[in-house]
Amino acid sequence: MSTHHVRRPSQAELSGADWRKSSRSSGNGACVEIAVVGAVVAVRDSKHIGGPAIVFSPHEWRRFLDAAGAGPVRRH
């Protein structure tokens, strides 16, 4: 859990953001989009563009990408 305070962008900042999908997106509609808004990375569901966004600090976003690239967590 991060101890850094991250200012959540306003709805106006999110609606005006430059959202983009991964180039690896299959086009089936089950995608997420990201946007850099100020000093944070926002993530939203591409099917619900007016819905909520999850906001990450740059450090949290890097940790998320590193963990996703490592594959599933194995529980014993």
C-alpha cells in the first residue's frame, strides 16, 4: 500500500484526457484505456467511458505493470 498522497483528477480533467488503448488490444470491447493526467495514471473500462477511473501514482503504476508482467501469483 502506498503512503504517497495522490490528488485525484477532477471529472473535467478525466473527460478531457487523452485516453488510449494498448496496441495489443483485440478490438472485442473488453479493454481498458489509460491516460496520464497531471502526475497520475488513470485507468478506465473502455466500454464505460463515463464511469469511474482508477488512479495510480507513477510508482504504483510501475509496480502494477511489473506484477502483471510477472504472471499469476502462485499460492501454496
